Amino acid sequence: MRISQDSGKKIRFTYNNVSANPDFEKIAASKYQTYYFEPFSQTHNRYFGSEAGLEYLSQFHKSGIIFPQFHGREHLHAPFWLEQLRNGDKVFLKAFQLRFWGIGKDIYSKPLRNIQATFDIRGESDLLFAIKALQEGLSIHKSIFEEESKSFIPNNYIWPPTLNKTIFNAGVRYLQGMKKQVDPKSEKEEKRSYSLRRAGHETQNGMINLVRNTSFEPSLYNDGHKEIKKCLNEIQTAFFFKQPAVISTHRINFVGGLVESNRTNNLKLFTTLVKNIIKKWPEVEFMNSVQLGDYYRKLYY
């Protein structure tokens, strides 16, 4: 994908990555009593039979285009998942046999919480599990990418502030997310509460909030060009209020293992988007999450 030879216009992708996946064989052997995991690199090599994909990721990382950051040890509420499996939930057991777990409410509305929401803490046991998972996940991230993750984004945007200290002590200084942070919901609560997040503002633990205020998700819509227009309008709004435009986009837009045209078409759309950004705002600079966080820290603190 060629957009510009100008180093100042180099695209910066913050690649928010989960460090591990469930080890299905070991979990099954424990009869769903104990959660086991494997580093994502091991999962990758087993699925694809080589390290080629990881080597490409390493090359893009060294070039500065891809910037890996921490997204959790896994994208899964493991304690809740094991409970469903132990209780004999047929849908989750079938999914387990097929080696996946992410089941949306559009398919299965029974679960009271999203199985993907790792940090939807229900009590002390979940909290202790999450603390250990964060520490282990950040350690795996550092061992694979050879540097600490200085920013973090919780999956599904659900996050208890009680965990801020854990990630801060592990080197995280910038907290990515949306305009609202979703609070965990206990078993007794019917509705969730939210807290507003302001870009550039510090948390009580000294981390700085980074806020996503634009999106580019062409795989979710039939009209990719309409998605470009929407994203450009959101960028213009951010710039009008003298805010950086932080674009949220997901891997689903750029993969082609099942449908190759999904990757091909959306890369073309993304190229068009970036060219339009540079044309409309020729002074634009691209930053990864840590560069943006460092900018805020220098500007305000």
C-alpha cells in the first residue's frame, strides 16, 4: 500500500493485541475446572504452520507503521466462560469443541454478560484473576515485542478503575478508550453505569486518557465510500474543536483468510481515505498511541 514517500506522512497503526489464547486441550483435560492459556504466537504458528505472519508483523513494527500495544492477556471473560462449560451449557460446549468462544447476542441471548468482556469484574475472585492475567499478559507482550506496552485498551471498553494501579505499575502510562468508560456490572445490578473520559486528562493513578472520536469500519457496512465520507466528517469535527482525530478500526476490515475481497477492497478504501486526509489537511501528522500520549504529557503536564 503506497500512499506517500514523505516520512512525516507515514501511517501509524496502533496494533492493540491480546497476548494469549485459551489452551483448549488442557482446559478440556481439567474438565473445565482450570483455565490454561498459550501465547498468541504459538496459536498463530499452529494455525498457519509457519512464523511468516509474525515476521511480517515484526518488519512493519520496525518500520514504525505498526505499533503493538496491550489489549489484555486474552479477549475472554475466562471465569464466566468456565462456569458456563462446567454447567453444561450446550451452546458454549459446542463452540468449545469447534475451538472458539465468542458468541454474540444475535446468536445466543441467554448469557447475562458478554463472554468477550475480560474485565467485567463480578467480585473479588474475578478481580484477583484479572490482576494476574494483566501481569502475565503484559509480560508476554514484552517478551514477544521486546518492549513494554506504554498504552492499554480494555476489551469491550469495560474496565474497573481499581485495576489502574496494576497496569500503571507494569509501565502503562496511557489509557485508550471511547468517550465513555463502561463500569463492570455485578450479578445483582440490572443496568450499567458509565464514566466520561476526557482526552488528555489524567486518571488518579497518573495515566493519561486517549479518546477514540472517529471510526473506519467498512466491513460492517455495505457502502464503503459512505464510510469514508463519515470518517472524514468525524475528523473535521475533531479538528474543529482542536482535538486530534483518533480513528478506531478493527482487524476484521483487513483480513482475507475467508473472503479475500474483504481485505483487497478495504485496503483500497483505506488508501483512498488516507489520501483524502492528506489532501484536505496537508499539514496533518500521523501518530501512534504513545506518541499522542507523550504529546499530551508535554503539552499539559
